[in-house]
Amino acid sequence: MCPTDCSKGHNHKRLPLPPDLDTARHIIAAAGLPEPTMWIHSGGGTYPWWLLATPHTISNDLDDIATLTARWQHAVQAGSEKLGYHYGAGVGDLARVLRIPGTVNRKEGLARPCTVLE
């Protein structure tokens, strides 16, 4: 998952981010989503990947895919909030690039490897 900062204002208290992989798993279960194929640590955060059994070629269904992606992100957000955690639903757009395992995350001047957790 790729949490983002929530907006500040109106005296809303920010919920904490999920502290560990076990909590992230509980969030996915609370969201009613299937078990992820694998969990990735980007060097800065943890997120699930669901791999398709067969590739899907995007053609004229781009709007449908964008809608599905948004609904998926909102399900994760609802599961997070149900368990008392923050998750920014603004990370599911189709232009989002995920860090590939085996690469190095060099944000903040640090060299942190992106790895498959399981």
C-alpha cells in the first residue's frame, strides 16, 4: 500500500498509518478484497500486489479500468478506517508507477532496496 498524507483542517485528527505487514493484511481482509499475490516493500512503505492469471490488454475499456481501480482503492480506504488507520485513496490512478523489486529507492538521499516480502 502507498499511503498518502491526509489533508489538514477543521480539527480532524489524523489516523495513524498501519504499523506493520500483519496490520496491512488485516486491512485488506477488512476491505473484503482477495488475498494479494505478494507483498512488496518499496524501501519506504509496504503495499500488496495482485497479479492477474492472464494479461489484460487495455483497449477501449480504459474508463472501466479507471473506475475499477478507484473502487478498489476506496475499499482499501474503508478497510483502513474500519480498523482505525489512515490510507490515502489518491494512489490508485492509472498513471501511478510502482517500484519494482530489485530496484533501489533513493528518496531522501538514502539507498533502500525494493524487495518482495512474500
